[in-house]
Amino acid sequence: MSGRYLSALVLGAALAAFTSTAFAYSGAVTGACRADYKRFCSAHAINDPGLRRCMDQAGRSLSQACVVALVNTGEVSKARATQRWGHSF
């Protein structure tokens, strides 16, 4: 195996690993936001960067349970949830 081929293979594997975790959601978010996802953003795949934009645009309409899960896991700041989306805690 040539050094160039091996380097490309390692780089590809590293990018795939980064991509799969970059858009991963915790089990808490997945469970709490399932209905919101289906209602507002099901046109986006779970690993699609557009999903984050879609959920942000739907922020005011998201369920309280989903917003709490997003805040608790660090996906969304509490300030954003209260100031931009109008949710209270």
C-alpha cells in the first residue's frame, strides 16, 4: 500500500468520523424533539446541516420539552431560547 493511498484513506476515515458526530444529537434531544422534528423539519435528514436551521426557524413553535432538552444538552443557549424564541424556564 503506497503512502499516498494510506494517507488518503486515513483522511477519509477521519472526515467521515467527524461528519457523523458533528450532526449527532443526544438521546435526550432525539426523544424530546421527535414530534417537533416530524411536525416542522421532517424534510431534513437527521445528519443534514439544514435540520439545525429548520429547528431554529421553528424555535417559537417548539415544545417546551424539546427546548429544555436543547438547552440542557448545550445545543441552544438559554438566552436564545428565551430572547429569540420566547420560551421561559
